[in-house]
Amino acid sequence: MHLLIVEDDTLLAEAIGDSLRPLGPRLRFARTGADALEALHAETFDLVLLDIGLPGLSGLEVLKRLRQKDAHTPVLILTARDGLEDRVRGLDLGADDYLIKPFDPRELEARVRALLRRAGGVSLGILTHGALRLDLAAQRAWLDGQPLDLSAREWHLLRLLVERAGRIIDKTTIIDALCGHDEAITPNAIEVYISRLRGKLGTAGMTLRTVRGLGYLLEKDNEAYHAKP
């Protein structure tokens, strides 16, 4: 599960992320409307949590531009504006729900769960790909029913690969996903983690492929990726 939190207040954004961690999401943060549009252009999200009162480009303008290209990604508006007109405008522009600040973290989690269920195709807490099964809340993985011994970074890398199975993931995206606020990781380190995962996945009906010049791809053995000339 991949969520985008668009909030210019860093402390509030982190608090929102912390309140949603029981759902096991992978989080990306944006502090401005421009940052949000860049993230939406670069990645696919299961849900967007969008503050209206952003500096520069407003949250409502971000929502408007998103809906011009994407009619399906759920959007939950977070706003300190309690006027009916603002709420109506947000819903008319394509928001799926809204919460007025301050809000109870339990209500936020409940609304996120509801929106993800409504969107369909997202299994809260469990990811599967062939013989792989990942429990997002427990951060554990099994292969053919046997537990995999994974480091924290191997776990997050495997999760990213499973979430985007069948699609190429470049090193920059992997680095962004694995790094915390005070951490650093090099492209060479990514190659080490990929090699370790290959060893642990073995020959379980899937291949962790290196696509030269592009990135990495997890695919089942009956699938085939062909690079275009």
C-alpha cells in the first residue's frame, strides 16, 4: 500500500504517518502543491491525503489537476477550514472524503481504511505474489509457507518489488523508499541488497531481474519482459 501525505506542517505530517503505520503503508511526503504534483507524476498511489492550505499551489488546485488525468485514486482532504463552501468545492472537484483539523487519529485511520476498501483491489495488511506472502503490519515474509530471514532494508526492498511486480523500478526510487530522514544509501548498496534477495528467493517460480540501464524487475517465471529497442 502506497500513500502520499501532502502537508506543509512537518510535525503534523509525521504524526499522520505514525497514526497510519498500523495499516502497514509505504509513505511519501510532500510539503507543497508543486511537490505533490511531481510525486503524482512519478509514482502511483493507493490514496492521497491532501491538505488544502498549502503554500503556493493550493490543495484544491492540486486536486483539480490530479482529476484531469486520474479519476480513480482516492483523495482524502485534510483541512482547517470548516466552512461548508470549502468542503463542497473540494468534493465537487473530486475529493472522496474530508477531515477537519484537528482530528482524532482513530477517525483518520478508519476513514483511510474505508476509502481503500471502497477503491477495491487493495488488500489491507497482506501482499501476495506467486509463492510470496508479505504481512505488512508484522513486516514478515514467507516463501512457499516458509518464513524468510530478512534485514529491515531487505524487507522494505522486497515489499517495494512485490507492490510493483511486473514493473521496472529504478535505483533512485529504491533509494527514496529505503532511506529514512537521517539515513543514506548508495547505488552500490542497492546491488548488494538485490543480490541477497535473489539468494533468498532462490528458484521459487519467480525471477528478480536486472534490466540494464533501467533498474530491477520482479516477475513470475511464466512472464517475460522484453526491452524495446
